Amino acid sequence: DSRLSRSYWGLARTLAANMVTGSTEGFTRVLELVGTGYKVEAKGDVLVFNVGYSNPVEFPLPKGITAKVEKANRIEFTGANKEVLGQTVAEIRRLRPPDPYKGKGIRYAGEVIRRKVGKAGGR
């Protein structure tokens, strides 16, 4: 009954509960692309992002994860494995994380970006 063994019991319980939830309901995560000209399109199981780089960025989806593109700047991901889903969405967000000055980038739906004021120009 050590503290470590209790924490492992909790971990095992949560992992099992996530497996049950994943197989019955599934998990969903939503990403939004914010910025002029930022868009995404699905070509089979590959997502093609135009996020301000000179060339489009292609991202192949792992097995078990499906993506539904809504309005070219919103993507809904679904999958049974919560861990793989979260990792995939985090890797996609890392392509162009939200900018603290203008707020442009790839963000989670409902994510609040802390904005910074730019330098005082024109003096």
C-alpha cells in the first residue's frame, strides 16, 4: 500500500476506462486554423496544410485516426485511442503554433491565446 503502488492502480484504472470510452463513444479533438490564407484540405488519409510556408505541409494520419475538414480552417479529429489522438493533434499544432502577437496559427478549439503588445513604434 505504498504511495507509488496506489498511483499505478489509478493509472491502470484510468487507462482501462479510456479504452472502454474509446471503444464505445470515441474521442474527438478540434483544431482551428487562424490567419489569412491558412487552410487545410484532406487528400485520402493525408492532410495538406497551407500555413504560411513556401510549400504546403503534408501530414499523414496514423491508423485509427480520422479527420473531417470543415470550412477549410477547422478540423475535427476522431479516434478510439485517446493517447494517439492527443499526440497526433499536438504534432499538427506544432506545425504552426499560435503567435502571441497576432494570434495567427493552429490552435485547439476554445483555446485562449495570451496576447502580447508589440513594441511601441514611430518614436
